[in-house]
Amino acid sequence: MSLHSVSDPGQSGQPPKAGGGGSAVSAMLSAIGDLLAESELAREQFAEARHDKARASQFDLGAAKAARHVADASARAVAERHRAGPHKRVNRRVGTALAVFLAMLDAVPAYWSAEAFGFGQTATVFIAALLCAALAGAMWLLDLFADRQRRLAVRILGVALGAGFAGLFALRMNYLMVTQGSGISSAAIQSLALTGLSASLVAVGFVLLSHRVPKAAAAAEGAARQARRLHDQQEGTDLHAKAAMSRAAFADTVIGWVLRREPAGLGHEQLIRAVNEAIAVLLTQ
């Protein structure tokens, strides 16, 4: 009897060397060789089982590399988080969006300040938009200079903000006195409240921006999430399930063929074990 090793459908190669002399596995290897020689169905099942086993093994190699990549990316993310400190926990995009929203909340007081210039509607809206943008820029510059520990720049910016808020206070006071006919003290109190609101919005926006996750940490976490998405375990599960099904179908064919020839000296469990071990030898070649 001869044993045929099928590497592709319809092709046969050299018989593998079976160890163990007259062992049950060697007998099953020889029996499988006879079956492959006479059965087209068995050859197709064997080729499919071998192909599915190769695909599953190839995926396992890629999955091992992907798992190492996920571990490395996660380690980088943890390191960047640790370097950033415990207080930087606000999501970067959320913190930025909230800071912009806070700057936009000052749109109405900014519009009142712009109206004090006495320009037309379009120019007034434009100036109000510039004032809101200036508030957002102040938040960003405070966060930038404070994060880089540029104390002189922070002080200069603080002086500029103080001068700017003083100008807003005067403009809003003038607006209230002209349009509402308020007295100086009443207009001053109302203008001070509006200016304090603008300053509070800048302060809260600065706190949000300064507590955002640093850019390096956010990038590392994004890389880790992307690596985990690429490391799709479901595909590997499907490939291994298909390989197990095709192998089981081939094993059933082999067992049925061997049982019809009434093998001597082998119990049912021994026969099944020997067939599975012989198929495992063939599929690894």
C-alpha cells in the first residue's frame, strides 16, 4: 500500500515517512493513503481540510503579531497618560468643543459691547464675532503658555486680558447708559456683572483646556484603539471553526471507510484516536 500526500486539489506528492513501524497510527496512514488513491471525495475533503488548516495557521501568525502591536500601543498609551499627570483626564475633543461653546456663550454681551461703537448691523455682528474669537484665543493661549511653563508670556497675556476686560467694561457701561438711560452706578454694576461673566467663561474654558489629555497621549490611545479594531478575533474564530468542520468531515469519511474493512486488533476508541493522529500528521506537512 502507498500513502499519497495531497497539497492541492487534484495533485498528489511524495508519501510522507510514517514513524512507528506497525503502530496503529502507521496503519491508519497507510489506510488513508489507500482511501485517497481510490476516492475522489476523500481527496477533495483532504485538500479542503488542509487548505482550511493552513489558513487558520496563517491567521494565528498574523494574530500573534497584531497582539504584540496592541500590547505595545497600549503600553505607550499608559506611559503617556502617566507622564501627563493625574489631572489631565478630559477628552481632548470634548474639552475643545466645550471651550468653544463657552466662548460662544459670550455672544450677547459681546454684541452689546460692539453696539457701543455705533456701526451698522453687519459691522456690529462682525465685531461681536471678533470679541468671541478673542475670548477663545485667550483660553487657548493661556493653556499653551501655562503648559509650556512660559511664565513671562502668561503674565503678559494676563495683563492684556485685564486691559481687554477693562475696555469691555467701559464699552458695556456706555451701551447701557445710552440705550437704557441707566445712571452711572447702575450701568457700572450691570457692566461689571457682564464683564465678570466674560472673565468667568475664559477662566472655565482655560481650566477645561488645561485638563485635556495631552496630544501625545491622545495619539497613543488612538493608535491603541485602532490596533484593537484591526485585531479581529471573530475572523480567527470563524477560520478555526471551518478548519475543524472540514477536518471532522474528512475524519468521518476515513473512519467509515476503515470500519467497512473490519480492522483487526483495534477497539473503536483506539481506531478514532489513531485516525485523528494520522490526519494531524498529514495536515501539518
